[in-house]
Amino acid sequence: MIDLLGRQKGTRGAPPISMPFPPLQVMLTISFFLLLLVGCGGQQRAQQADPRLTLFHVLSSRIIMLDTQTEVDGTVQNTGKDRYPFDVTLNATFYNSAGNVIGQAQGTAEDVLPGMTRPFVLIGQVDSARYSRMIVTPVSLRERIHEKNLPSPPPVVP
């Protein structure tokens, strides 16, 4: 005879008889691992950057600080060959002398055609007392205005 804990009654010191896992417990365990695998795979696709960002180069940038408010003025150039303009979103990251991030600013250079250099203004916040250096990088591209006689840009395929 077997009790509720899976031990055989009437035997002293004998090893317990192993019971198989209930089907519900097996199904829940498998479902958990499948959910974990699916959840991790989706994050990698969302983080892929647009390869056309490498065609945009920041030629100049200067920072203006007032307490914690900051403005970054500069120029960006499109070295691509496409026949249509892009709106380029740029991000400035500010660092202290130890290399820690102490602030950020963001803005857009609009309608940057191939070979063209366009100005940008980024607005953000920084701890001006600890500011040491900044890095300005293009982070995304978008075409917002459809102008006549210019083709629409191709869709971005991940």
C-alpha cells in the first residue's frame, strides 16, 4: 500500500516508489520554456539598426550649456546615392571625465539630400559642472514630407 507522499506503507527504511510527473505539471513546464524562447527571440529583431545610418556623418558640433539645459548645434552630411531626402534624428550623449553618461540631447536635421550638408539643433539636459566630452550620432532616418518629382524611399526591411 502507498501513502500520499509516495512511500510504501509497512516498510521501514525502504526507498520510496517514484511517481511519474502529473501531465499538467509537464505541460506547464514545457509551456514556460517555450514562452521564454519566444520572448527572447523577439527582442533581437527590434534592436537592428538601419544600415543606411552609416551614410550620414556628423561634420561639426558645438555645445552651449546653461545650468542643466543644453543645446548642440552642428552639421550632418548625407554621403549616400539615393535621390530623395531623409530626416535624420541625431542623439548627443554627454560624458564626465570618468566616462560616465551625465546627459543626452536629441533633435533632427530635415531633408538631407545626397551630398548635402544640413544643420541640426539638439536640445537636452546635462550636468554642466561635470561635463567633459560628447559624442553625436545619427540614430534613425525618416521621410516625412513627400515632395513632387521625388520618388518615395524604399521601405526598411529588417
